[in-house]
Amino acid sequence: MSADSKAPPTQVRPGSSGMNLRERKKERTRRTIRTEAFRLFREQGYAETTVEQIAAAADISPSTFFRYFPSKEQVVLVDDLDPILIRALEEQPPELTPLEAFKRAAIATFHSMNSDEFAFEQERVRLVNTIPELHGVLIYELQRTVEMTAELVARRTGRATESLEVRAFAGAMIGALTTVFDNGQLDLERMVQILDFMQAGMPL
């Protein structure tokens, strides 16, 4: 992949145009909450920022905040790319290996983002990897991602989600991909490199 894969072209995310007025309003409120929260985290620190402050900055009540996010942690941890990636994966030809299908889905997902969405995800990844208070919650999130991946792989291969092979594959792939974020960056080129390395049998 070329270096410019780190900066996807401006495009509209798949499915966004299909929202009705109410859904668009809810999505704007949800994004405003996250944008204001990230700004406050930058300016005064994660631990020092309260839900009440985030709600005030987003011009909503704390009770409205909790209708969108169950906790302050989830404002950072929720990954909006999950449904995009799942949809892109399901669109891949069935004859592809799981790793190749995931690689193509990842590329499609990156290129579904416009520049603002890409910048937002970059900041989210940086926050996830630099806020000490989130490290404990990350263990749960990692397990959730492995479970989601196992379900997707099982669906593509016709195997049981609980099978040893499926779970080992999901755990290995997600474990390997965590190295993408070692530098706190969302890097498609690095992700593709890791998936290619795995597909080659991880030769050293």
C-alpha cells in the first residue's frame, strides 16, 4: 500500500444518506457529545472531565448523555467503524480466505471515511492508547472484539463460533492487529502489512 492510504479521500460513509430526519438529528447529537468530550479531554484531562461538563458543552442534560452513552468511558471506547467493517466483510466474495476478506474489508472501511471522520477516529485511537484510566476497560473491549471476529469468521467458513480453530484464528488476528495501535495511530498501511504477514504464515 502507498503512504497516501493513511489519508482516505473525502467520501460519504455507506448508509448515511439513508437516515431519516430523526436519525440524522440523533447522530448529530451523538457526534457532538463525542466531539465536545474529546475537546475537554484535551484541554483539562480525562480524569478531570465529568459527565456534567460534557453534557453542558454539548448543550444537553446529563440524563440525555446517558441515553447515548452508558458511561464516560464508552464515549471513547465505542468504535463506530465496527458496523462499517462488518458490512464490508459481508460483501467480500465467499471464495476469499478469511484474512484476505478482512484485509479488503479494512481497506474499504478506511476509504468510506471522509477527512473529518478519519481525524476523529485518529484522535479516538490516540485517547484509547494514552488514557491510563481506560486500560482496565480495554481488556473487556479486546475480548468483545475477539468474540465479534469469531462470529464473523464462523459465518464465512460455516464452522461453529465455539470451535477451537475459529477462536484461535480470531484471537491471533486481533492480537496481531493490536500492534497497529502501538504508536497511537490509525494506520491502514501497517494493518495491511500485518494481515499480509499472517497470510504468508508469519515467516521470521
